[in-house]
Amino acid sequence: KAGVTQTPRYLIKTRGQQVTLSCSPISGHRSVSWYQQTPGQGLQFLFEYFSETQRNKGNFPGRFSGRQFSNSRSEMNVSTLELGDSALYLCASSQWTDANTGELFFGEGSRLTVL
Amino acid sequence: KNQVEQSPQSLIILEGKNCTLQCNYTVSPFSNLRWYKQDTGRGPVSLTIMTFSENTKSNGRYTATLDADTKQSSLHITASQLSDSASYICVVRGAGNMLTFGGGTRLMVKP
């Protein structure tokens, strides 16, 4: 069974640009969540989607947005990039069953550098 | 406010030694608590899950404990190996399936 796939793995942008990151969840998983990870802040929750609907949202500015498609694939977008947006962006998928109880399966992440 | 505090922030031990990582939480109501291991440059991977009724659970050399009364969990690593060098993240699930993440403990195992 293929794991969570995130693309691109690495990217460099300049301030003011925008970026779109993609995430393909494990087959059958309908929940996709996104996280920002920086050395100083640890994992910070961005948002969670379930069946194309945003179910939860973290405390990030409106420059951060996301969406989920009917095939459960998800994208997140960051507009007007700032230096502080440099981070590892992790996507996780989940399948809600009694046995799983919401275990997150993470991708390898997309490392964004903003210059 | 829901919070998860992990200690220590970082830890260096010699190969073969044991260590214990701590996780204190204020999340209420409590659903479950997971420990994740994150190797450098990789995504986190679940090690174990603790529910309200469980006190201890083992996964190989990893043993997690939970005291729901004091809202504390620990992750004990026995006979550490170089491959245990990683960040260990405590994640608590509360109401509305909201997750609260700890800041992690960075463990380095030296030969």
C-alpha cells in the first residue's frame, strides 16, 4: 500500500511569491491534515479536510489556504510568502476506524525555503 | 487552554543506556495520546497509542505509560540504539478530534 505522497519535496521561493503544495493520501483515507514544522515551534496544525470539507483550522493567517478534491488529494497554498514561512510542511492522512482511532500517517514533507 | 508539555527538550545518552521522556498535558476531555517518532528529514511515525483505560503499553524496546489522573505520560526506551536518535512527539487527542502537539524531545544516542 503506497504511503502519503507529498510534492514537491524541496522548493525555493522569494518573498511575495505564492506556492502550492500537493498531498496524495493513503488509498481509502478521507481525512487529510496539514502541519508546519519549524525548529523553534515544533509541529503547528494548519487545517484538516474530510470529504472535501475543512473540518478544523489552526491559528494561521488567511495567506494559508487549502482544499481537498473528490479523490481525497489535497493542496495547500501560501500567498505573499514571508521569510518566516520557511519550514517543513507535512501532510498526514487518517482513516477513522475503531482500530485506527485516528492515527496520522505522515508524508515526507515539502521543505520550503523563502529567500 | 489545551497544552502538551514535553521534557526534556533534548537528551544525549550513550548507546545501550535507557532513557525516559515525559509528556504532561492539560487537554480535556481526553480521548487518546500517541507517541510519534520523527527521524531527521522524515515524517513522524506512530509508536504507540494510549487510551484512558490503559496504563502501560510496549512496542519492542519502547514502553509508554499513562496516568490519566495526573495527566502524565512517559516513553521509556530500553537498551538504546543509534537508530533511536530522533525527535519524539507526544500528541493528545481531545474533544472534536482536535489534536494538541507537544514540542518534542530531541534524542541523540552516541556510540
